[in-house]
Amino acid sequence: AVQLRLKKGERMPDPPAPEFREATDAEVGRIKGDALRLAGNPDAAKNALIAPYVRGEREPALLAAIGLNEVAAGDQARARKFLEAAAKAEVVRPRAYIELARLRLQEAQAAPAGTKARRLAAELADAPDDVELQRVFADALLDQGGEHAIRGELIQRSLAGKPVDDLVLEGHGLDRVGGFARSWTCRAEDFAAHAREVFADEPLLRGLVIKLSHREIKKQLAKFAATPELARVKRLTLVGHKQRTGRPGSKGLAVLFGSPYWPRLEALAVPTCAIGDAGAKLLAQTASLGELRELDVSHNDLLAGSVVALAASPYLAQLTRLDLRGNKPGDRGIQALVDSTHITRLAWIDTSMTWLAPINVRPLKKRWPDLEHVHNPHVVY
């Protein structure tokens, strides 16, 4: 609240002079259209509103006004189109949101149970933290019946803070928490064949573990990289086969990084993938890894030059966890990490089986006093 206190004999200051401007084409159409609609002239209102739209005006308030006019005219499909656009542009008109919510609810209630759940899953994939949307999704699963209903009940119990036994649902390689799949373990060809269906049903699925087979590794990686659902992944693990023919190597990494669907990962693990020094340097040069917080390059035949390249990468500045097990970083690699001006947030590192004695990795603790450092003391040096 604003208070003006005047002493005896003082007068109120003159208000500032109003500033006038010409109304925009969109404003003229919106004001005339709303006035004509309220006056009971829907056809004239539609003409007044649509004219600036045809001329290219896309002001959110105009879109909302057109949508509300279509609601009054009973054309729900056109109303939904304009109201969705207005809401996306964050229009300031409460009634537009109310009418849009009503249209969405009517559509959801009219859709078959399975279609309704799929549509809600797509919305939830874009807003994974929306608890209310999770509840609506659980209700839709209950309406489907069968195993879907069991899953819906698990989600409801989890949201209510009650204990949940996710093991009652069939696995199919899906690791569930509270009824939602969070990670999927499968082969590359299974991912290519079933990813569309699995991700359509699992809106919170972000983790992926790919177990590579020893045959036709190039074809495996090509199919995997060409699958659009790869873009939904946030945590990716590629497990190389025990036979070297089933390991991607640096060339396989290049195929993945070149995918049009390569995601902005938070965690990447490539254990036993034979990426070598060339693969490590490719990792260091890949800008799309700029959001990476966890990197596992264990058992990849890496030498000191690989770790030096990783330490010098500006794209690994968010890294907090690094797994170097089974490589040979040497004193030079360890010192490069200590001296790195990019990797400054390290909170966990594993240097087991690196042919380094405890004294050789001691500088890491000096650089990061709170570092959780795993260094297997049973390895023979």
C-alpha cells in the first residue's frame, strides 16, 4: 500500500501526464472482438478478431480472445488450438486457462482408457515433477485395469508416502521406483525395436543400460544411434562385451556422438568398451557433454595422455564423479587432474587397479580435502 502524508498547507502533487500511443492492430481487433461478443454479435466478433491474426499478429492476448470466442461459438477444436498457443505464450488472462483446462478434461474423459494414459504419459514426460499430473496418470492406469491398474495403485501408494513393492510388476529389464520405470536394461537391438512403445508408457524413464553383444557391433551402434527415443535418455551406460569384437572403441563412440538424437547426458558410463586414448580425447572434445556430472571410463586401456585430455576439457566442468579403474593414468594423469582449471567440483573418484601406490594418488586429497576416494588397497603394485 502507498501512503501520502501531507503537512498542513501542502497540496497533492500533480499526477504525471498520461502517455498516449496508437493501439496496435492486435489490440484493436481484440477490444472490438470482445465488445462485439459481449454484445451478442458472434459473427462480427469473429471477423474483428481474425482480421489481425490473418495479417500476422500473434499477440498472446489476441490468441486468447480468439480462443474464448470460439468457445462461445461451440467450436472446441479451434478453441483448443488458440488457447493452447496463448497458454504456451503465458498470456495474462485467467479465463483462458480455465476454459483450456475444461477442454482438456473433456477430451481426457472422452478418450479410451489406454489412449488417455498414453496422452497423459506424453504430458508427464515434459513435466516429470508435476505431482498432480502423476496422480491423474495413476487414475488413468486404474481405469485400464489389469497390470496397468496394479501399476496405477503402486503410483498412488508412492505419492501417498506408503511402502511400495515394485517387484509385483513384470520386469522386462525395467527398474521401477514407486510404479515408474527409472532405468531400462536391454540389448541395442531391443532398444531400437521397442523404445517407442516403452518410452510412450514410461514418462519418467531417463536411465538406460545397453548390453552389447559380440557380433556386428557396427550394426548394433548404428541402429541404437538412429532411434529417436535416445534423446529422452539422461543416464547412459554402454557395457562392452567380454569379447573385444563386442566393444565399440573410439569409432563406435564417434557414431554415437554423431547421432541426431544424441542427448544432453548427466551421466555416461562406458566400462570395458576399448575406447582407448583416441576415445578419451573424443570425449574431451565433445561439446554435447557439457552437462555431464558423472563419467565412468573404467577398464578402457587409457594411459596418461587420456587423463590429461579429460582434465583439459572445458566440456567437463560440471563433473563430480570420475571412475578410472583398470586404466594407467600414471603420475602425469593424476597431476593433470590436480592442476585442472575445468574439473574443479570433483567429489568422488575411483583409482583402483591403476598400478599406482597410495602415495601416488595422495595429491588428489590435497586438492579436494572432502573427496570420496576409492583406491583398492588389495591390488598388487
